Amino acid sequence: KFQEIDKLKSEFIGKVSHELKTPLTSMGMALGIMEDGIVGKLTKEQENIVSAIKEDYNRLHKLVHEILELTKLESTGLTLHVTKIDTKDLFENLIKNFYFQSEEKKLNIKYSIEKETETINADYDYLLRALENIVANSIKFTPFAGNIFINAYSDNYFNYIKIEDNGIGIQPEYLNKIFDKFTQLVDNIPGSVGLGLSITKEIIDLHKGEINVESVPNKYCTFTIKLNRY
């Protein structure tokens, strides 16, 4: 019964989010027109108002996009395109996608790859998306000039991808909730609605893999993904 209610709730949220896409697109276009001065030059006060509206718009747009993505991942008809992917290419693209954010905080992001994991069997695009969500959190919660390390290694049966940072970490009472939908672990960080890690878990589940987290507050946080080697 609870599963049926949860399914109906997810479907309802997904439908509402889909209906929001069109008006959000119109709002984004209108904000762009105003910022570009096409309808007339804005005063300083008007610029501040438009800037505040745009921040709220970006948060809402991100939330709607993530809800739709999560709804799609939870659907039964989704098929992954699993191929042998180049791990070095995957990690370099991952780091490149966060170039400006990491430069702004002077973060040191490095990776290492053991020989046995130079290639990994996975859906490239979805695995990249899963890793992006973890790294985005690491960047958000790692202090200025901190470190983020990405490592690929293996044993006889599984490939592993580990992402570790020396950020603020996660309190023990939240460790078993970290992948739940809409879990916000830090109240004073805007936009932290907790969907990214839910999406990551869905992607890893679709790969028939596992994801785990370990953390010591104010010392480190480590996410480990386990994928089948073959």
C-alpha cells in the first residue's frame, strides 16, 4: 500500500514538474530580454530586482529538471547503453565540467586510475551524471583551497570509483538518509534540496551496482561506487 502511495506521489510530482517547464522557459526568456536591455535600460534598483528573480528562477529551474530526471530514472522502461568506457576520458570530462567552480574556490581536484580499471563497463552519460552530482556536493561543502580526490580501482569481481574530500563532512545521524529525496543536510546553504544524490543512487541501482558513504564531520567525506567488472 505504501509503495502504491509513493508511486502515485512520484507520478503527481513528475506531472506537475512537466507542466512547469513551459512557463519556466518563458520566464527565462523574459529575464534574458530584461537583462539585455531590449525593453529599455534598467535602473540600478531594477537590476537588483531582476538579479534576485533570476536566482530564484535558476533554483526552481534546477529543481524541476532534477525532478523530471528522477521520475525518468524511476520509470520501468529506461534502458542503459552499457559499453566499455575509457575511465581517463570520463574523469577528465568530469573535472573539466567543474573548472570554473573549482577555480573560484582554489580547490585541488586530482584523480588516479589503477591499470585494471582503465576501462569500465557502464553507460557513459549516466555514470558521468552520477559522478557530477557527488563532485558538485564535494565542491559545495569543501573549504577554500581544499582537496577532492577521485580514484578508480578494482578487485577480482568489482570496479570501484571513490570520491573523497576534506570538507565539512556529514553528521552520523544523516548518513542513512543521504540518498533520500529532498533531504537537506545543511540548512544555511541555499538550493540544497537533496535531489542530486537521489539521482546518483538511482543511476547506480540501474547499473546493478552499489553506492556507500563514509564521513567524519569536519575531516572528510567519501563516496564509494561499486560496479560489476563484467
